[in-house]
Amino acid sequence: MLDAGRTETLLEVNNIEVIYNHVILVLKGVSLSVPKGGITALLGGNGAGKTTTLKAISNLLHSERGEVTKGSIVYKGERVQDLDPAALVKKGVIQVMEGRHCFEHLTVEENLMTGAFTRRDGKAAVERDLEMVYEYFPRLRERRKSQAGYTSGGEQQMCAIGRALMSRPEMILLDEPSMGLAPQLVEQIFEIVRAVNEGEGVSFLLAEQNTNVALRYAHQGYILENGRVVMDGPAADLRENPDVKEFYLGMSDEGRRSFRDVRSYRRRKRWLA
Ligand SMILES: Nc1ncnc2c1ncn2[C@@H]1O[C@H](COP(=O)(O)OP(=O)(O)O)[C@@H](O)[C@H]1O
Ligand SMILES: [Mg+2]
């Protein structure tokens, strides 16, 4: 469990600005910190800048013609924004991309094994971790010989997270794990994230549009809007915050609102000028 008083900060993002194609300013000064051992949620609607933030951290922006033009990204006291993604994986930070990318033509087990490619600690250790992944994801054990392209969306998400675990990470950047999955499956994936967090001590920074589920599993959260952090705090506080309830959880003290109601109320947001 996370103890706010004694935790070490793993990752610090300080006031970063990201520009695509030299002109499109997408992140306008985003700062956040991820404590060791915790689950931190990065929340916000479609286009808020969640994926851009994660890609800035793991140095995946170049292929998108994006660039961090201001600010710094520090992992365990070291500036990491000039490293390549593979070097960051060696330092223990790995990203699971939005849309659960698996190698479709490989089996589930082969996919998991590709996650271990940067490791140099031998076959026995890798075999042990494969077993560890199967314990967290019994479904993947059942499907180990299946070609990944023929497994369900939920199984592919599990496979993508399992593959990340095979690199023995200290921290996983997880982008929209709930995307396109049925609610029951979303719950199952988050249960596993929690179990991995508690059982292996892996820290998570997870981007989610599904505020409701993310705030039930995260320890702390940041809400992004239009490339800026508009609110942050312990997950329990955010869950109780009237604005978060109204605009992100779709309910308020007057009762549950429909999505359309929430949209029309957006105009009088209290925390934005
Ligand atoms: N490669 C890109 N080139 C130009 N604009 C982009 C690119 N990728 C994302 N954007 C824009 O950046 C903004 C934030 O996108 P993104 O980080 O994907 O948000 P989120 O993950 O919160 O949905 C959006 O307005 C999006 O259109
Ligand atoms: Mg995204």
C-alpha cells in the first residue's frame, strides 16, 4: 500500500510542452509526479493529451513528428528525455501502447517472450517470470498456443500487459487499458493491475478516459484538459470532488446525470477561468 508520507518519487514530469510538426502546441506545461509503488491515473477526455504525455515520457514522440520543447522529465533523479526508448526499458520503464499492440502472427506465449528481449539474466529467470505472468493472467496460460491475432480484445490487452511485465519493469506506462472492452472485462484488467502493483511492487502511470474505474483503482490522479493539468490529488479526494462527479463521473449531489446533461454543464466549469 502506498504511504504518502514516506514514498520516493520515481518519475517527475516538470512543466513540459510538446509540439507536433513544429507548430501544433499540444501540451502546455504539464507537471506530474509518480511515486514509487503507486498507481497514478492520468485522466481526461479524448484529445486531452494523455497519450502525448506518455509518449513524451517514453521518448516515442519522434516517430510522430512531436517534440518536447520545454520542461524536463526525470526518472530516479536522472534526466531521461534524450534517451532512446530501448535505453529507458533497460532503466525499468516500459509503455503499453493504446490499442493493445500484440504481434498478431505470433502465439500468445511468443508475444510474451518478446517482452524479455532486453534481459540478460538468463533463461531460467525468464521462465520464472513467464510463470509469474501466467499466474496473474490464467487466461493467457489457456491461450498460450493461440495466435494472438485470433484472441479476444481482452486477451490481447492482457497479452500486451503481460509482455511488458516480461521486461521486469519498475514502472509501466499503460495507455487506455479499458478501451473497447466490456465493463466486466475492464474490471478484470484493473484487478490484475492492482494485483501486479501490490504483488510485484510495479508502479503504474495509467492513462484513462474511464474516470470512474481508474479512480477506484488508482492511489492518485491528474486530470488533463486541453494539454493542461486542471486538477490533481489523492484518488479518494478526486472521487468526492463535486466537479469531478459532475463532469467526469456523470453524477452530482442532485443525482445521476445523463451524458448530454453533463455536456451542457461543461460551459460553467468551476475550476477553469
Ligand atoms: N502525431 C500528431 N500530430 C499532430 N497532432 C497530434 C498528433 N497526435 C496527437 N495529436 C493531437 O494532440 C492532441 C492530444 O492527443 P492525445 O495525446 O492523443 O490525447 P488523448 O490520449 O488524451 O486522447 C489532440 O488534439 C490530437 O489531435
Ligand atoms: Mg490517448
